[in-house]
Amino acid sequence: DDLPHERFQAELRQVGMSFSTAGPYEKLLALITTAVAHKQNDLYHDLQVALRKHKPDFLNLLKNPPKSATDKQKIKKASTDGIVVQGEPRPRRLPIDFIEEA
């Protein structure tokens, strides 16, 4: 019978990944897939450890940078003047309710 980490490595190989080539989030995704989707209860401890390790990364995703006075003015003018959005060819006007929520 395979050990949990051996089964996990086999799962990575099935999707063309290895521990040396996979990024940390790809490893996490593979672990989640193996532990949860395939219901391998013996990997729950490893999953718990990995989630604790990546907790700061997940929390940082939820943090918004502090708003500057310049940014606030740009947003206030976005309903009339528009605002430059990366990837858009011209400034985009934002709805007033969106601006008020921001």
C-alpha cells in the first residue's frame, strides 16, 4: 500500500507536475484536489499544514491598499471624465452607485 505522500506524488505525475517544477500554489491545488475531491482522509493533516502555511497569502488578497487623496479625486471624477482602466483603449466612465460604494 502506498504512503500518502507517494500517492500525492503519483497524482502530481498524472497531471504532468512534480514537486521540483510545481509552484507553491500548484502544489496546494494538487493537495486540495487529492485530499478533498478524491476524499483521501489520510491527507487532511497535510492539507491543514499547507493551508496554515499559505494563510498569510490568502489574507493579503483581502487587504486593500490605503486610499490616497489623488485616487479619491480620480474616482469621484470617473462618472464624468472616465478613468483609465488597464487594457482599455480609452477612459471608462463608472456608474455613480459604484463610485459611492468605493
